[in-house]
Amino acid sequence: MTRTVAELVGLLRSSCSMPRGPAQIAVLEKVIREADALRYTDLALDARMLATSAYLEDDEPSKAFATFWWCVAAHDRTKSEHGCRNSLLWCFKSIIMALLGLSEVPLHHIHGVLDDMERRYRAAGFGVNAVHQHRWYVADHVGDAVAAAEQYRLWWATPRDQLSDCLGCETAGRVEHLADVGRDEEAIAMAIPVLAGGLDCQEQPQRLLTALLPAYLHTGRLDEAADAHRRAYLSLREEHANLSLVAEHLRFCTLTGNHTRGLQLLERHLDRLDRPPSPSLDMAFSAAAAALLRRMAEAGQGGLPVRGRRNAGSRVADLEAELRDRALALAMRFDARNGTSRQSDWVHAVLAAEPIVEHLPLSGLLPTTRLTRATPPAAQVDPALSAEELADLAERAARKHDDRVAAAAWRRFDEVCPDPSPELLARSLDERGDLIADDDPAAARDQWTRAAALFAEAGDEQRSLTALSRIDLLEVTTAPSPDAAVAAVATLRARVDQVLAVAGPEQAARALGRLSHAQRTVGRFAEAIATLERAAELAGAAPASELHAELALRLADALAASGPENLRQAIDHARRAAECFGALDAREGQCQAQLLLGHLHTAAGDLHAAAAVLRKAQASDDPEVRAQAYHQAGRVVAAQGRVEDSHAAFAWAVAEFAAAGNPVGDALARVDFADACLRLERPDDAADALEDVSPRLERTIDPEALDRARFLLASAYRDLGRFAMAIVVFEELAASRAATADHGGVGQAHAHIAVVLAQQDRHHEAAQRFHRAADAYAAAGQPLAEVENRRRAALAWHRANDLERALQALDAAATKVGLDDADTTTSWHRAMLGYDGAQILADHQRVDEALARVDPVIPLFRSIGATGEAVAAQTLSGRLLLSLNRKKEAAKVLRAALRQLPPEGDEQRAAIEELHGQATSR
């Protein structure tokens, strides 16, 4: 099909609103082909200018060179006054940088293009500020320090004009120069006012903030450096982020001891090396990545896997060698082209750079988390104790939940008794299996198996059976399926019966405690409670009071899990456990009981008591217990409306979960922390906290947590103005909700996307999204939510200047709220449909129809007590009557509006009084 000029122009214009990438390029190439065929030279020129930028952004410089030089030749050939001249001159800057990044382009050719650029700028009456800037880039690239200093001086001395980079980009280049030559204070002083003044370039402020990183680090401004990294990288997460800037952030992570963060960044952008934008950017990224991986390997992390599509199965050490060699090989190619060693020297410097600080906390979490919690003193064990006394001490400590003392006692045991008797070895294996069961169940099983055999050989049937019962319980908690877990419970029950036949009261009670744990695990709460009550009866004759505390703690947990009707009993037992552990000076057991008690008080709605007891639990020496106590405390104070306090508690929870090595707990705490940040209007901290939590949340059994994280992250991006990223994450949320047939959740996600689109004045797309939201709510059986979104779709169609679709959307919504629906909420929605319809019609000068829609809703708003809406409808009615010159009626309506206006409506009162004045004037 042959298109007309007008159709091709329309197609060209439509390409401007498309996302950059192959689809946009395909449209531009189509316009170029058809314009060439029809010999529409000006149109072909416009299309090629746009294509040049598109090719450069899509990492296809060779195509960009072809279209650019075609445009230059066409312009020179025709000497036309076509409006592309300034665009051509501007584009010289991008072409210079693209040529410089290709090692196969001779240096003399780049200098020739620079000379041509200067000649054209002067001939067109422009200054040469940008020319000196790009001569500086070339001099710096080849390592000519004298020429670079002179070009920097000329660049600084030459006035800016309309072909200069934006102030932010120009300042970023100057900051890079000053930082390179060690003038860090000048660099910072130059940048601060520019950052404070506001920047509207799409490359800012991330480029300027990135340029400041070395200066901040070298001058000891560590907080500013961390903040600049976080703020800048938020804009660099996208797939097509500037790879040289990403490389600088990798270097920053290496220099500040943030290897984990650096690895996350590396994994996110590593696939770019499959199709690098240019050899120079490939070199910069590879060098920075190799430096990071080298530090990780030196820290003993060389065997860690590096995730990413291009390097599935790669390890840190192997990838470090690959990227180091890659960077050095590329540097040698540039040096051969340039006749200097500048690029190889730079790569070697990056690879060898020493950390500036051992570790710089980067999180946007509360500053107190940057303080190091005092490490609990190492557990002290009396060096005079014998091996048997040490075994007794370790067993007593384990009963009090003091794993630190137990572990210390067993370490001392190994020193005192490297070759223990079979009985002592069996005791060691039995108790140590308990210490490692959570982290390494297979190793624990092996130790208990050996212990059981040794006890049996020694004739200690009770201890042998006890060790085997531990294995049986492990089979329950690690069972691959519910059926397997139930079968394992039956095995354990039989084993416990054997223990009961040979054990005394204390060991029998402990065996029943293990059985209750298994029963609770498979959801047999009534059986677990009955088993524990039986154990308590047996323990009544035992002198070991820590057993009473342990059974009370287990009973509290089982009662709480069995249902809300047993909550009060559970609280009583948890309190008794805490008191009993406290009387024994068993602080760790007491803290665990207090943690459970805090959860139970929360469930009972006694938030004050919950907060008080959770503060006590935070004194634990176990970072996992502290983390959970802080996390639950944050939720408690959040429920009390104390957002700042919840923010602080969640921050501590994140720090403690990290210290405990619990990535899932860390991720869950970050979600709550991000929620608090958004409530405190700190979206940057929220986005930073949620970065990369998804893989960890996928390990949880609660899919809601992952979707909540998505919602909060998308909301943070929206509040930061990162609209494209917000839409991507909201789309992920919609897909996740759709996968579980949660139509209401799908509707909510689409509605949020519509709002983001509307914020960008993309009202046509917003209207379509509101309709998708309405359809989803209809499928969910939520008619009022459907009505609300069809009404919002109508308003979006109105803003898109599509009256017909706006009215259709309103009419479709009206069918869902019939006159027979008398409840307040339905009446409000019905009235809003009339009010918005009147507004839309009024804006299209269809005054009579607008009046017919608005007048009936005034009494409807009044009938449900919606005074503000009623006044707004009366004001609109008065304005419409005035436009029809029905002043007497208008005055009456407006007087009624003034009488009903609430006292706080001063601004609205002035507008109504002005209208009333017009209605009463002659």
C-alpha cells in the first residue's frame, strides 16, 4: 500500500511516542523506505535524523553513522533551509562519542570530524563550547593530560549556547575532569548548586550524582556518597541504562566493601555483554566487574554462583578471570589505535584499586542501623571443668535455650577430651545434633544415628531410643509431603511409646514434648495439646523446673495455633514460661517465651502489653530472636499509628535478620519497612529497601508477601516519577493476581496503571486501563468497584477529548447502580455519575443536557449526608444556569450552596460568592 505524505508524517509522529527499541526503529525504517521511494526528501531527512538517535540508543552505531552522514550530505547538497540544521549540529556530539568508543575507528578520523563540527558550528553562528568539551573527551581518552587541561580551560571559558549540553550534563563532565585530577573539593562545590537547582534532562541527576561518587569518597563524605549511589542507581536499573554509569556504581561497591550489592548489580546488567553498546563501554563494565569479583574471591567467595542468562553456572572466580582478560584485551585495542597506554593503565588501576572504607552501609534504612550492635561477649566456660562436667554444662544450657553456652562448652570439651569414651561421645553427638538440626538436617541425622548406636552398645536403651526419636521428629519436619509427614508422626508415636516404657518422668515428658511438636506440625492441634498436658502431669514429679518452662512454652504455642478460643489460655502459659525461665536465669529461654507472648498479646488486641514484652525480648543474644522481636514490635507500633517508631523497629529488624543470616526474614522485614517509608513520604528509601527482594520472597509459603512487595515497589517508583518502571511492576502484580484467579487484585493493579498513565497525560491509554480494571472487578463480583472504574474511564476519555466514549462509559456504569439500590455507597456512586456526566457535557458546551444530569444529584447527595459533593453540584448547576442567562434560578441555587458550605470551605466560598454576585447583578 502506498501512503500519502500526510500518512507518512502521521506515522513518523507516532514513532516519537513509542518506547525506544526495535519496534520504533522498524517504524522509522518503514518511513525512510517509503519516503525514499516517493522522493520526499525532507521527510526522508526527518526520519533519518530520528533514526540516528534511535540507532545510537539501541546500540547500533554503524547504522547511526550511515543515516547521520546521509543527512549531512543531503543538507550540504540542497543547502535547504530545512529545520534539521540545528538537529544535525547537535547530533555531531553523539557521533563523536560513538566514534571514540569504537577501537577500529582511526584517531585521525575522529579529529577530522571534530574539525568539521567546529567549522559548521562557526559557520552557523554558534559558539564552540561543545566543541571544546568533546576535544577534551578525546584528549582525556588518549591520555594527553596537557591537551585535556587546555581543552578543559577553553571549554570553561567559552560561553554556553543552545548547542551546549544541558547544565547537568555539562557539569557532570567537568566534575569528572576535576575528580580525575584530584580537585575533589572544587568538583563538589561546582555540582551542589546545580543539583539543588533542579534538572529536567532524562540523563540527570543520575549522571551528575555518579560523577560525584569518587569525590565524595576521597573527601570522606561517606553519607553523601551512599545517598548519591542510591539516588543515582534508582534511575539505572532499566535494561538500557548507560553501561558506563553502571560500571562506576560497580566500582563504588567494590571500593566501599559492598560486594553483595555489587554482585546484585552485576547480575542484573551482565547480559548486556552479549551485545555490548560499544567496545569502550564493554571494557569499562568488564573491568569494574572483574575488580568486584576479584575482591569477592579474595574474601573466600570465589565459589559463589553468578546468576544471569549468559553465564548460567559461572562462579565468581571463573568469571573474574574471563572479564579481566576481556577488559585488558579491549584496552590494548584502544591503545593500539591511540598510540598510548592510557586505557590499559586505566584498566590496571581499576583492577588493583584498594577499598577506601572497609564497609559503607548503603541502605536507606534508619541511620541507627549503621551503628554496630555491641557483640555479646563470648560465652565463658570454667577451664577447670572436666569433660563430664562440660557435657553436663552443655546439656543444661541447651535446656535453657542458651545455644552460645552449649556450643562453647562442647568446644572446650573437644579441647579437654579429644578422644572421649563411647558414652561421652554419644552424649556429644546427641546434643550437637540438636544444635545443627535447623541448618543441616542431614548432618544432624547422621550424628543422632551414631549416638543411638553408641548408647545401644553401652546398654543405655532410654538414651538410644531418645536419639532415634529425634530422627523421627526430623522426618516429620522435613517430610516432602503432608502424607509423608503424617506417616512419620505415626513412627514417632511408636518410638515415644518405647521411650515411655523405659524412661523416668523427666525423659518421658521430654519425649512427649517431641511428639506434640510433630502433631502440631501436621495440624493436629487437639492431639498436641492433650500430649503436652500428659507430659505436664509426668513432669510434676520432676525437679528440673526448666522442663516445666519448656512444656508451658510448647503448650502456649499449641493452644494459640488451635484457634482464637484458646488465646487467653495460651497467653497464661506463655507468661508462665517466661516467668519460669526468668527464675532460672535462663535469659534465652525467657526471651523466646517473651517473643511468643508478644505475638499472642498482638493477636488479642492488647498492643500496649505486646509492645512492652517485645522490648524485653529484644535483649536476646540470638540475632534471630532479636530480629523477630523487632519485626513484631514494628507491626505493633504501626497498628498504634506510630509510623516513625515502626520505621525504626523495621530498620532494626532488617539489620538483625541480616546478622542472623535469614534472607527470607530480611526480605519480609524490608517489605514492612518500605511500607513505613511510603507512609513517611520517603519513596526513595522504600524503593531501595525492596530492591531484589523478590527471589527471597519466592521461597516463602505466603505468595501475598511477594505481591505486597510488588505493590509497594511500584508505588515507590510512581512517587519517584519513575513511571515506566512503576507500570512494569504493576503489570507483574496483575499477572500474579491473574494466575490465582484474584480478579479483584487484577482490577486494582490495572487501576493503578491507569493512574500512572494519567499522570503522564496518556489519557487514551489510561481510559483503556480503567476499562480493564472495571472488567476485572465485574468478574470478581464487585459492582461498585466496576462502577468507580468505568466512571474514571469516562473522565479519562473526556481528557482525551473523546466525548462519545466518555458518555458511553458513564452509561455503562449507570446500568450497575439502579434506582432501587438505596444504600449510601450505591447512592453516592449514582450521584457521582450524574455529576461527572454534567461536568463533561458542560465542557463541550452542551449546557441543557449537563443541567439535566446535575440537578437530580443535588438532593441525592444531601440525602446521604455528602455535603461537600452537594455544594459542588449546586455550584455547577448555578454556573450552568448563569450561562443560560437564568440569573434568578442561579442566584437561588448558589445561595443554598453558600448556606450549606462547611466552615473550612473558605476558598470554595469565594468562588461561589463571585458567581452569586454575577447572578444578582443587573
